[in-house]
Amino acid sequence: MAGQATAAPATLAGWQRRIFAANFLGLTFEAYDLTIYSLLVVPIAEHFQVPTWYSFVVLGMTYVARGLGGLLFGHVGDKIGRRNALIFTVLGYSIATALTGLSWSVGALLLWRGLTGLFIGGEYVAYSYTMEAVPKERRGLYSGLLVGSYSIGFLLASASFAIVSALTGAQFVGEGWRWPFFVGILPALIALWLRLGVEESPAWLQLVQEGRTRPRIPLFEVFKQPYLGRTLHAWLLMAALIWAYDVLVLAYPTMLSQMNFPRENIGTLSIILNLGSLLGSIAGGAVSQRIGRRWALVGTAALGIVTTPLIAPFWMLPTIPGYGYFAVAGFIGAIFAEAGFGIMPAYLAERYPTAVRATGATGTYNLGQIIAGWSTAILAWQFGGSASRFTQGMAVHGVVSFVVLIVLALLGPETRDVDLDAA
């Protein structure tokens, strides 16, 4: 029952640590790639002489590609194994990210970002892979720690942004915006090396060795009964969660830019923001292991509503708060914008049996991206024109998203005690 927890080993076995480390690093680079582009939206738009909203459209297209990639590589993970699927994804997105840095036109940028999104979407097979490897009694904790990779990637991207800004000038003169994409190749190659040396998921191996029934096409199976209802529910749940995060955290640098904050300061504020995100993801996962996934989602979303006016201080404008305010408010707001994500690797894995788990969990996570991937573009289009309007829009979109998240979480099941090996 939710609220009860049983004892488990305090540390992971060697094979479990290797799986966790390889997946953590792969997801860290995925976060780095997404974040560095969001930080560079304005410099890239200026370089190609297009409106800022167009750069957000490219970001939205990346999300669409991620949705397709999640379904495709989730299917691959169910057919030939989690490890094998993830070797393809990390190799693919490391190449596509390097090509992003070589973009010579807006069309080329759109193409490479689309390919990057396709492979990055498949990276979320790592969620099911890791949840199948760690002890059931600590699944929530490792779920939150795994999502913490996103914040580490964001921190690395913010540091890269600040360093390149300092070296090339506040306006990223010349080709300075390209370098952060080249820098990101190294951790991806390390993740590939680690994955070549890890074991396959024990739950998937057990499924294959026992000769249990497996669907011929898992990609289609998750959209049939008895999985259709849970797939649609998880899809919408993820869309609400991602929408809230994107309009509050990913849009944060744009809000600061519109307030004419120096770009060097935006980089350091983004680092502070993601320290809050790191704390939020770990806390969200750990709390869900104690009180259950469902109530943890409801609680974190409710606190997200309360803290939204802090991260998007529309009520203070036209007076623009100082650096200290945005540091503290961003840290607090990011905790609750991110906390729900710390629950999702465990929650989504627990909703599907082994035979379709990679497709179901990876697909629904990234299908949510297809809906929410347009959130920042819609925000910029609907509330663009001034810092005041943009900040108001962030607050409106954030609160509505959290309300939808609460309703959907209450409509869903509690899954904390599901045995992934037996499913």
C-alpha cells in the first residue's frame, strides 16, 4: 500500500551501478543538448536573421521528432533489448548534435535538430532499463536520481553558455554559438563506451528466456486494448508536466533576455535555477516511494501553483527585480516545476508489462513532448511583444498546466508496489 516501504540494500550491486551510470550519463548529454539550444535561441535567431519565435518553432519540431523517436526506439528496445536500442540512440544523437553546430542555414538547422530529436527521444528507453535493474523498494529514489541527470546536463549547458559568452563577447560575435554543440560530443561518446560494457535488462532477458508471449509489433500494441486507456492517460499527463516545466524553466532565459539582463548573468542564473531542479527531481522521486506516485504528483503540482508567481513575477512589473530576487525565486520555483519528473521513470515503467514496457513508457513520455513541445512557441506568439506580457503568459500557462496535472494524477492508478520482473 502507498505510504509503506520495505527495507532494501543500501547500495547497488556492481552490474546495477554500471547500468545506472551509463544511463545517467546518456541522459545527461540529452539534457545538455536540449538546454544549450534553449539558451542559444536568441543568438541563433540573430545569426540567421529570423524572429525569436522561429527559433522556438525549431525547438518545437525537435520535440515532435522526439515523440516519433520515443515510439520507434521504444519498439526497438522491446524487440531486441534495452541495451542494444540505447547504443543506437547515443551514437545517433552525438553525430546529429555535431552537425547542428555546422548548420549553414535555417533549413539545415531544422534538419539536424529534427534528427537530434529522433535519437534523443529513444534515449528514454533508459528509464525502463534502469527501473528494471534497481531494487523495487528503492525504485522511487533511483527514479529521482536518474532524472537528476537532466539538471546536471542543464548545469553543464549553462556553464558552457557562460564560458563561450565570456570568450566570444556578450553578443556571441562571429560563430561563437556553434561551439557549445561541439563540446557536447565528448560525454556522449563516453556514454556509448559505457553502454557497450553493461548487461542487458534482467526483466527483458527473463521474458525472452521463458518464452513468454511477446507482441510482433509493440509499437501498435500500446494503442490497442488493454493498453489504449493507460497510453492516452500517460500521454496527457506527461504533456501537462512538460508544458509547465517548459513555460517556466525553459522560457526563463528568454524572459530575462527581454528584461535586458546581461547574457553572462543569464548563464549564472540558469545554473542556480537548475540546482533547484536537481533538488526537486531527487525529492520528488524519494517522496513518491514513501507516499505513492499518485499523491506525490498531486502534492508537487499543488506547490507548483503556489510558487509560479515567484518564478514569473508579473505582479512586480514594470519594476524589474534584481539579480538576487531571480536567483532565489528561480531556485524555489524550479524545485516544484521539476519534482514531478523525478516520479515519472518509475510511474511509467510500472504501468506497462515487460513485453511492451519500453514502447509504452518511452513512447508516452515523448508523445507528451509532441503536445508540449509547442508550449514555448505558443507562449512567445500569444504573449510576445514585451517583457511584461511574456512574464504574465508564463504565469498563466504554468498555473493552468499544474491544474490539469492534478486532475490527471487523481484519475490515474497507484503503481508503487508493482513487481516489474513478474509483469
